[in-house]
Amino acid sequence: MATNGRRGPYVCGIDAGMDVVSGKWKSLILWELHHHGTRRFGELRRGLPGVSEKMLIQHLREMEDDGLVHREVYREVPPRVEYSLTRHGTSLNEALRPLGEWGRQRRERLATEDATTSA
């Protein structure tokens, strides 16, 4: 579980929740692991076009520290590392589901507005 993760002090629940998903890639990493299950680093990187190796490593470490992601290292040659969601990560993903639905509706609304203004 979380040992080195952020611990506040927080003003409210939103503050505490946003602290662990801050950054462009964390919510997308959650989504990728939720929809595709356990992934190796390269698979995650390919599933997140535009993320740099440095940023992906940084976010995965922070998410592991926060207890959202489990990192499994296999003692093989070459070494294999897999990432998966913890129960805590899965519950955060569920909490973000309404935000995802809101974002989907926003994309539709913006597409409709764009089509109307360009016609």
C-alpha cells in the first residue's frame, strides 16, 4: 500500500483526490490499465501516444507510491516488469467514471457546435 505517497494536508476530499491524479497522464494510465488489464511498460507507452518515457516512469512511480498501481518484477533475462491496478486504483477509476461521461458529452457537444458553425 501507499508508503511514500502524498499525505496532505488537504482542504477537502476533492483536493485529496485531485492530488493523486494530477498530471496529464495519470488518469490515462488508469484508463489504459482498467481497459487492457496488466500491461508491460512498452505496452503502456504504445497505448499512450505522446507520453515520454521519463514522464511515464515518473507517473508510474508516483502511482505505485500512492497505492494505485502494482509493479511486478519478474527475475528473468531479459527482466520483465508488469503493471496492474490495485483495488485502490480500481476504486479511483470508478470514481472518475462520471467525469469520463461528462467529458464524452462535452466532446459530442463541441463536435456539434463545430459542425454548426462551419456549415
